[in-house]
Amino acid sequence: MTDVALTVGASPKPKLDHPVAPTTAILFVSILIAGIIYAGLNIYLEVRDAGVITESWLPFIRLGIALLIALGFEFVNGFHDTANAVATVIYTHALAPNVAVLWSGLWSFIGVMVSSGAVAFVILSLLPVELILQVGSHAGFAMVFALLFAAFIWNLGTWLAWPSGFLFAYLDRLHCRRRHRKRLDAGPRRHRGRRLESGCQFGYALLLSPIIGFICAALLLLTLKYLVRKPSLYQEPKGATPPPLWIRAILVLTCTGVSFAHGSNDGQKGMGLIMLILIGCVPTAYALNRAMPDSRVEQFHVLGAAAQTALQKLAPGVPPADTRATVTTYIRIKQLQPDTIPAVAELVGKIDAQVNEYGTLRKIPTAAVYNVRNDMYLVSEAIRVMFKTGVPSLDQATKESLTAYKGELDDATKYIPLWVKVSVAIARAWHDDRLEAYRGHGR
């Protein structure tokens, strides 16, 4: 009798072994195929319009393989996010498993589509600047494929329940200790301590965030128990009965918000990887934003001249012979040298001269596209580092001038085509509801 009573009162798990309906399977496959065709057609048209001429299909083969891996990474990443978003609504029977997964996928799709793409390029800025500048080289391709395979394997492993936060924090700590043992004799002691502190903060954040989240959740639960004194709300669900309407609405709202946030933030990781792939494989078509209107060239010239004048007043001096190397070193070590700002000012002048010469980004010759893009990237990153680390005597007027010019540079180099967003959104949003329901119900 006891067993029967327990069985009747327990919360039934969702039916996970049902076969996929033919209509659902056809719709699922059709959407994926349509996404692939849409992406391929846009790549073809953009490469054709850019006038890319090549005698080898190798770059396009590498491009296709890399894009499939990147979209596979987003597909697996969607398993994580959907399961996290639907866990509570499935367990409490606020939504049926298939409805919950479809609802979560829809809002993840919307989140990707409305995202700005800023997070994508912030993530890319964490990579070594030398490899970003040489992404089309053999070392650059090795980096891209290493990133793709590592991200895919890590995502798949953590979906299978690796303790990602604590494990990564432990690996990060080992890396920090090994790295700084090698640099023990490099530079003044204060710089060694600063590098150690900045290099390991990410590991500390991963280690502490689950603990902080657990404490905050416990405090929230205790607060609700004190304010809303209804014991049935804090017990496991009985049978398949959904919670009261107001609780159900809150659960669905949080599921919606989490799905939207996952799409608008995590989806940008895939966008950044795809843009890195495109710039490396077909730089003529994707290194610069060819969709920028010609009318902005005059504005670009005015802001560039103002930025160059401000930098020259900030640190007058003769620029070094190799301005790119000087600025690259500054971005890497984040330590201002006497010739750093003159080097940045010199690069600003070179960019302005090249853009004015051709009148539009679309008319920059194929041979010059990559160099112009790298110069723009270096100046933008140098300004970012200057703002982050602080530069003596950097007044408000100079900051405003550099900020406006950096915005123009970012519009020219840090952009996300619509088809990239659509491809990532489709890869993230469409999954088998049984997988998410299985994880969402707690196995």
C-alpha cells in the first residue's frame, strides 16, 4: 500500500520515449536545410560582389568545414541553454516538455536576432592580437580550428555533466601558476604581481560564482517563505497538477527571460567565431564592412583628422619606424611607451589617407584590404586599452574625439551580417524536445 501511495502522489516524469512525429521531423530538417542554403547563397553573392578571384577551392573548403563546426558548436550550446531555461517549467508542470522547448527555442532565436554583436568582438579581443592580425595565415587557421574543436568538445562534455565551472577554474589556476613561474624574472616586481592578479581573476570568478549563486538563491527562498506563507508552494509537485496561475506566469516569464538572455549573449560566441572564419578565409569580402554607405566617408575623414590631432597634442613626437609592431606590442602588454601614442597617431593618418584615396570601403583594392583592416583593428584596440588602463593628461575633449573615431572604426571592421545571425539563431533554437526534457526534469 505504501508503494502504491508513493507512486500515486509522486510527480510523474514526462514521456520521453515517444517517437518523433513525421511532420515534426520534416519541419526540423527543412528548417536546417533552409538555413544552410540561405547562408551558402549569401556567401556566394557577397564573394561574387567583392570580385574575389581564386584558382583554388581550398579556401572555400576550409570555410565550409569551419562554418559547419562553428554551427555545430552553437547547436550543442543550445542544448545547455534550453535545458537550463526549461528545467523549472517542466518539473513544476507549468508547461508541457515539447511546448517548453519550442517556447524557449523561439525566444532564444529572437535573442540572437536582436543582439548587437558587441559581445562577439569582446570575446575575440581576448585572443592574442598577433593571431587576430594573421588569421588568414597557417598559424591563424590552426588557431581557428583549435578554437572550434576545443569549444565543441568542451560544450559536448559539459552537456554530458562535466563540472565545467570548477574544472575550468582549477585548470586556469594551474595555467596561471605555470605561466608566472616562467616569468618570475621578467620585469619589475609590481608588474609581475599585476599580471598574476589580472590573469587569474577569471578563474576566481568561475570558482566563486556557483557559491555566490547558491547563497543568493537560498536567501531568496527564505525571504519568500517568510513573505508568502503557503507551505504547498514549497513542496514537490503533486501528480501533473500545475502550480497556481500567478506562480505559473512567473515561471513562464523567467523561462522566457533566460532563453532570450542566452540567445542574445551566448549566441554571440558563435557569431564571433564565424566572423573570424570569414575574415581568415575570404578577407576581400569580409575584412571590411562593404555595406557602409559612401556618405560616411566624409564623416570618417573629419573624425580621423580630429583623432590624429588630439593624439599628436597628447604626445608630440616622431613616430617609430614600425608603427604596427609598436601598437601591437602596446595592445599585448598594455604598458604605454614614449612612442606608443605617436605610433597610433601615424596609423590613424595612414587609414584616413587610404580611405580618402578610394572614396569608399568597397573600392579598396584586394591587395590592400587586409592591411587596412588590420590598421583599423589595431587603432581601435589601442584606444580601448588607453581608456581601460588610463593615460595621463587624457582630457574629456580628447576622450570624446577618440570615442567617436573608434565607433567609426568598429562599424567598418566589427560587424555581423544578417545571414550570420540567422544561421546561429537556427542552430541554437531547433532541438529534439526529448533531450532537453530529459535534462530539464532532472533525469
